[in-house]
Amino acid sequence: MNVKVVATNRKAKFEYFLLETFEAGISLQGSEIKSIRAGQMSLGEAYVKIDMKEAWLINAHIAPYEQANRFNHDPLRERRLLLHKKEIRKIWEAIRQKGMTVVPVEVYLKDGRAKVEIALAKGKKLYDKRDALAQRDQEREMSRSRVHKE
């Protein structure tokens, strides 16, 4: 299986506890897939909105494709996510009952098709974020000390 990661949402793991992930296809226009293949995508401000029947990727920035000139796309348009009805229903129930949210984690090309990994997530509190920072610093120090000993 040929997988190439195009964009990651680095803040997602820091801001949220990621509980369950789903793989979704994206409904794209021709110039959008060309930009994604060129790596011109950002998930910085992106989020997923789910109504009872459909899932939408909102605020994901796909840069305009230069060779498309007047047939280009709107960089911030809402894009439909392709999920099974059961998956959408499961996500909808989790959001409605448990106070969770859905965040896009990464976009990748799998066998030539663009896919989005989305996750059911619960927001972290400030002290959880501090713990994550402290743990990351501790791991960095340990790896530095290993390098200096060798």
C-alpha cells in the first residue's frame, strides 16, 4: 500500500485526547487534488462539522493550483467527507451525548486517493497540556543524555 502524508494537524494531539480515529475520503475538484499531490495543503485551522447525514471538512486550506487559471477552486471551501452512514451516526451520537468534538488529524494520499484521518477527541485542560510539555521536555533531555554518553 502506497501512503504519502501530505498535511498533519500538529496541534490536535496537544489540544485534545484523541479517542477513536476514522479514515474518510474527501470530495474534491480537479485543481484541488493536483494541489494536494503537490503538498500544498494546511490543516492549521481546520475542523469537522457533522450534521445528521453528512460530514464536512471546514477551513482546510488547499492552495490554488497555478496551471488551473480561471478554473481554480476556492482555497477555503467546505469539502464533503466520505464516510459510511454507520460511522457518521456513531460520531454524531458521541458528539451529541458525551461533549466531544471531531478534529482532522492528517491528510494523506493512499493509492492515489486523498484521505483524511479524523478523530473523536475530548479537549485537554491546561494542566494536561503542562503535563504533555513536561513529558516531552523530559524525553528530549533523556535522548540528549544518551547521545552524550556514547
